[in-house]
Amino acid sequence: MCSWARACLVAGCARCGEAMGIREIFRREAPQTAAAPARNRRALGEAGECLAVEALKKSGYKIIEINHRSRLGEIDIIARERGTLAFVEVKTRRTDGFGAPKTAVTREKQRKISMVALEYLKQTGQMDEDARFDVVAIRLLPGSSEVEIIKNAFDLAY
């Protein structure tokens, strides 16, 4: 899926015309190749990021960047809410077989996100800005979804 499709996942990508509705994730057949599970996880993650962006915007967040990558790792969403910079991790699940989405941000993942966030703050000259770490926990259910925004989900970890 093209990276621009994240912003318009259900309607289809305005840039390349590719459509990927959330319902398609539930209709997928068993993997045909070894690479298929990775594609399914990626599609699930992209669907979750799309829902997270929508929910964050509705809650008053201004999206600054999606999928910020550095040599240290990645932050799913960087946004600003009421003057505070929010580094947002998105966790999406179809079932609770691997645990609830909000419990999936491990201490190691928190440390990695913290390092990338500090690097971002240094590179952008925003070290004196108020910042926090939020998690958007998403459960994709057939025909609907549950989205929970957890502000201040964890403290800086290093």
C-alpha cells in the first residue's frame, strides 16, 4: 500500500488510486506465501494508523508527522495537542490472543520510542518543549472498531 493511502485508507488513496478497506483485512484468505503474514501485519498496522490519525484529529491533536524514522527506530505519529508535543505509538489488534493492544508497548519499545523522541527534539531544536508519550490502542472488530487514546501512557525511558 502506498504511504499516502494511510490518510484515506477506507476511501482509497488519492495519489495512486489503491483502495484497502478495513473490511478487507478480515476477508483475507490463508497466506499463500511466506511473505503474506508480513503483508497482513503491515496492512493491519496501516489500518490502525489511519484510525488513530482520525481519532487524534477529532480529539484536537494537530498531526505533525506520520511514521517518523531515524537510525534509532520509528515513531508512529508525532502530533501536538494544546501546546504539548505528543509522540504516539499505535497498537492494533484483531483479537486479544496476543494481549490487549494497550499492554503491547513493552519496556523495550518504550525505551526505543524515547530515544527516537529525544533525537527528534534535538534535531528540531525543541528540547525545551513540553512533550509526552501517548498510546492509541485499537481493536478492529468485524464491522466496527474500538479506539482508545491513552495520554501520558509512559514516562521517558532510557
